[in-house]
Amino acid sequence: MSAGIVLSGLQTTFGPLWLAPMTVEDVDQVVSIEQQVYTHPWTRGNFLDSLYSGYQARTLRDAAQRLLGYFLVMPAVDEGHLLNISVAADMQGKGYGHLLLEQTVAVAREQHMKMLLLEVRISNRRALQVYQRFGFTEIGRRKNYYPAHENTREDAIVMSLSL
């Protein structure tokens, strides 16, 4: 078990949940989830570059060490850019996304960030609803930001949350 914190009061049928810094050893499992949940997933290199750049990255595991999800935040002066937050496909809809957002905010506050920014695909209604319920608000759009099917592009909604 890597060094991390037990998220007290958060139990699954397998026991407590663990939040720990993402390491290079986690990347293969992270990429596996990434490939399951996205049509245009990050590469192993994207994750390694983020780790080597010192971005705030965490994994969420159950007591059996199953990787449930992860997030990465890029610090920029007193703001954070939530680059990636994902939950394993078979674990979605169980509150882990909300839990990861709570932990993202906690990490951002520990790093003295005043705001979190993110982009989300305009078609990702489920994520939009999660972010809106959490308190993120739309502050703009990025035209043709994301790659989409058949060499097309998709707009991103830019959202922010004051901390």
C-alpha cells in the first residue's frame, strides 16, 4: 500500500478508501481506466509528463487496492487547472466522482489555490451535471477544443469554482 490517507467514514463493501499521491507505478492501471472511459484517452506519456512536472495527482483505491479513480491538477500561480478526473467504468454512479471532486478541492486548498478551472466536452452531460451540482459555473467555451469521431472536433465548456 502506498503512503496515503484513509478517508474516514467512507466505507465500501471491501473496507476503507485510500487516497494517495499518484506514482509512476500507478500509471499502467490509470491508463487502463482512461482507455475504458474515454473515446480519446490520455496516453501513458501524458500521465508521466504530468507526474514529472510535479502536478498534484492522486489515486483512490479500496482496501483491496483496486483503483477506483484518479485526478490531476496543474497549479498555475494561485489557481488550479483540473486536467483529468476519472472513475473506473464499472464504479461510476456510486458517488466516487463527487468524492474525487471533494478531494481535488481539498488538495487545491492545501496548495493555497483560490480557484479551480476545468474543461469538459459539451456532449458529456453526465460530467456537466456533476460539476454543476458541485458548484462549478460555466465561464466560457473553447471552440473545437477536443478531438472527436471521424477527425472532427468538439467544443469544451470552461468551468470554474472559487475556493
